[in-house]
Amino acid sequence: MPNSKSSKIAVILYTLRDFAATPAQAARTLKRIRKIGYENIQVSAGAFISLDPGEMRQMADDAGLKIIGSHYGLEEFRSSTDRVIDRVKTYGCSHIAIPSFSYGEGNLQTWKSFAKECNKIGRKLLREGIHLQYHNHAFEFEKLGVRGGKGGRTRFEILMENSDPRYLQSELDLGWVSRGAYDPVDVLAMVKGRVDQVHAKDWGVLLHDPVWRAVGEGGLNWSAIVKAAKAAGVKMWIVEQDDCPMTNDPFKSIAISYENLMEMGI
């Protein structure tokens, strides 16, 4: 019997990217994910992406996992949004995210133009029952238009303010928000009503360097984040860990994240 709480937790397959060299290995990985307790997965670039969408869907079904979202680069939308829609429908999910845009580049007008492009793509997707999202890293929290060391707006603010909430959601990556020197609680309030899904990750310090940690094992204030996420309307928590220096075992790390999220009452 599915657990009503665990059904709100997913893991992005990028975290397990080193365990999918062959279809057989990918199938075993999905079964291990389900054994940990996860009921949902997100497909992303760099992980299982070379598999045909139908094969990926069948593999997930066989493992008892539901695909709740996917990532596709902006160039894929520009090349053929219809092809992306077909893939997403094959997966059986209703959310798809652009994983990044103009890394560390672009002026105010660049990001305003990108927002308009997202509106156009998102409008077409919504007609098919699919929600477009944008997945942030830390660079979106760099301010543009700073003068004399004061003022400016972050790339993230520019994107959200110049896009239509109906056509673009935030797939807020909580760990990257914190790395960008912003409080996830404040940013969740900013995107209230347009953040169905979040990426859950944590981070701490190893010697002098920041490192990714399993959810609940780093420095983020999870009790405040959970409260803010519920108020913002978050429906799905997607565990991601870019690398796992504390365990050297992604399966162990995602198991810790899952257990901690369950204890938090997700």
C-alpha cells in the first residue's frame, strides 16, 4: 500500500548517473531506488537519457516507480517542442523543467527575452496539460544592474517578474538557493503558487570547501523550509545530490535523504 507521505518524495536520476551504463544496470538501479522506499523518479539529462522514452517508462513501471517530471534543454524546445511533448506524454508526467539558461551570462534584456520565450513555450505545453518549470542553480541569484556596489535585481527575480505564472513555474532548487546566499524560505514565498515541485538538497563544509550533504545533514533550516514550502503549495520533493563526498555512495545518500524527509513529515 503506497504511503501518502512517501508519494510526495522523488529522486532525480542524475544522482544515480554512474549506475546506468547499460539498460540492465539501469533496471537494477530503479529497483534499488524503489527498495529504499521511493515511489517517484525524475528523468534528467545525463542519466538514463539515452534510453527511448517508451523503454524508460516500461522500466519505471516494472520497478514500481512513477515518472513525475523530466528535464530538457532549451535548445530541444527550440528544435521541436512537439517532440518534447511526445516524450513527456510517453513518460506520463505533467511537469518538465529547463535545467539552466545562459550560465553566468546575460544582461537584463537577455533574461527578459528568455522570460518571454518561456511564456511562449509554456503556453503551448499547458494546452497539452504539461507545466513548464525553470530549475535554478546559484548563478541566478547574482544581481544585475548593480551601480556603485548598490541595488540590482537577481536573474531569478527578473525571470519570475517577467514571465506569466500560468506558463512558467519555478522548480526551486533549495540547495542552490542557499549557495547563492539567499534564504530558501524567502524565495519560496516569492514563488508561492507557482512551485509545484522543489529539488531538495543540503550542504555543509568539509575543511574549507562547501560540499553537498544528504537532506537534513547540512546547515539548511529544514523545519522552516518545510513550513514555507507547504504555504507556497509544493506538492513534490525531489531529492538530488550532485555528488556524495560524505558517503561515497549515492544510494546510501538518497536513503538518508528519504528517511530524513519522512521524519520531517513530508
